Amino acid sequence: MNLAFVLIVLKSLTLGAYASPQSEYYDFDSINTLSGYELKSALKQILRQTHTARSYGSLNQIYLESDVDKTYENDGSIVDMYSENAKAPDQYNYSKRSHQCGNYRKEGDCANREHLFPQSIFRKQSPMRSDFFHVFPTDGYVNNRRGRLPFGEVDNPEWVSANGSKVGTNCSGPYRGKVFEPIDEFKGDIARALLYFAIRYEDRVANWEHDMIDNTRDQVYSKWFLDILIKWHKADPVSAHELRRNEVGFTYQNNRNPLIDYPQWVDAIWIQGQKQQRKRQETRQGPKRKQQNRQRGRRSQRR
């Protein structure tokens, strides 16, 4: 993360919120009083109403504007989260539409489009398949190695990409399936893209199947996976590249990733949402617990 950029963001912090470059996009009159999953559903309506679905093929063209490297080498190549080296020269990169896959046998052969939320889960249906905010340009070979694996954290990798992305058994939380771990520089980017997906498509997930999701409209993701996303979101703040990409995405399909504009909404939605659910559950269980305690008291008196 660029230190100068972090300082700029910190200076823009006002009353606990990052100033959005398109603050008029959000209906603050209707959402200012909301928190938890009510806030999530209100944002979903804004995203859905403004979203103009584009063709899947047009993504390759917009990447030449949205994902040009102006942050790392600043060399006009395409930023690929699976091959970009944030601290050293890239071993390979892509810059032209002619570099699109095609066939590949190794890293660096060609680039294609990576659905961070695997498209096989939603059976390649629209508008999810072409939604700019979760579909990114990546190396075709690394994309294939990730496949439909969940994201996670790996301490004993069975495979490592040129930039340090890993495949192996998850070591974070209770889940012990195979996962894909990106490099630290892009963990927040990926987390915010997947949390955007949870907001935008909360009403679609009920019948989907994958270890990442819990099929509920509220939380959307399994607890182990949500914990990882929130951890990554906090550890890797919004970057200059994300801010530029968000603006291009707004021009391209007329909606935005609200978690790039207002990162604090992650906690406001999921942390508060979980707290509110626990409180409601405790309230519902209250009378039952009181009755159980009375029954225990009677039994102890008889003894």
C-alpha cells in the first residue's frame, strides 16, 4: 500500500467516514438511520436500480481503461492481481487485447477474465457473469489453478505462482478444504469485490451451492469465509488503483462498489448484523430460558 495514499485517505476521514467522490449516488436520507442487514438491503436496491448490465465481451475493452497500471510500475500494462508484483518488477504482464486467451500451458501465455465469485455457482447467468465489480483481468493459467476454489490462507502450499499466490489447505478458521490465497497487496481488493457481490446479489444465493456461502440473504457467506474477508478488508485498505477502477466502473455500468466509497460499511453491515441477530435470538429465547430455570429450581427444591 502506497504510504502517501494512505496519508491522503486519513486526512479525508471526517466523522468516521471516507468522503465519497460520488456521495450524491447514495440516498443518505433513507440509509443514514440503517445498520446491519437492513443497510445491506437498502444498498442492494440502489445498486440494482442503477446497474446497467453490459455484455461479457465488452469487459476486455473496458479493462484497457480500468485496469491500466498507474500504481505499481506505471508502465501501461494491465494490473493482474494474480501476477502483479507490488514490490519488484513483474515476471510478465499484459497490455493489449491480442494477449487474451487462447490456449495456455504456463503462466504468461495469455490473460482472461476471472470471476472472483465463480460463475459456475450461478450457472453463468446474467447480470452476475458480466458484472465488472467482481470480474477482473488475470493470467489464464493462474485463473485455471484457482478454478472455483474458495479464497483462504495457506501455510503449506502445494503450488505457488510467480507473484506468490498459493494453493493449498486452508489454515485460517475451522475450514480445512483446499483454497487459493492471493498476495497481501490484493487481499482487500478481493474482499471488497466479494462483499459487493453479497450486497448486489443477496436475493439470488438461496439455491446456490459452494463452501463459501451459507445461502442466507443476510450474511450470504459462511462464517469462516466471512471472517477471512473482513480480516483482509481491514488489513489491506482501499488503494489508489481501486478508487480509479471504481470510477471507471461507475461510468461503465452506472453503479458502484459502496465498500470502496465507504469502507466502514463493512462493519456497519456484517459486524452489526451479526450482533443484531444474536440479540434477537437471545430475546426470543428469553421466555424459554426463564421457564427452564424455574423448572430447574423446582426440581432442586424437591431434592
